[in-house]
Amino acid sequence: MTANNLPEHKHLYDVSIDVLELSEQAWSVCVRGGMRRIGDLVDFYRRGPDAMIDSRPPAFQLLTGEIKQSLIDKGYWHYVDRDADE
């Protein structure tokens, strides 16, 4: 968290998941699950496996590997790791 108690990845709520270049299926599952921004995905992965069971469509569980790899490839995964340690 920053000094004003906002997550360090707040700016990622301005970045569309389109930058991840996901497959159409993965993109659709994210959108149907209410995750349209990179910040939403960072929050999702920070919450861990319970988030998959509780709040997302079952198809999302099948596509988390693709989505995570895309976050890694595009340089966003460090926000998941860094924020989780704070």
C-alpha cells in the first residue's frame, strides 16, 4: 500500500485487459466475470484460489494458466507478488 492507503497498482485500473492479447475464450470469461482491467486481475490473483471457487465462472478456472502467463509476459505479474508481500 502507498502512504495514502491506495494499492500500488491503482493505475492498472486504467489499463484494459485487451493489452494481454488473450484468446477470445479467455477474454470473454474475464469480461463475464467482471474483470475488464488489469487491476481487477491483479486483485483476483492476490486473493488466491478461493476467489476462483467463490466468485468466478467455472470456465475461468480452466483459463487461469493462460491469463497468468499473459500477465507474466506483459510484465504485470510483479504487482501480484509485490502487493502480496506488503
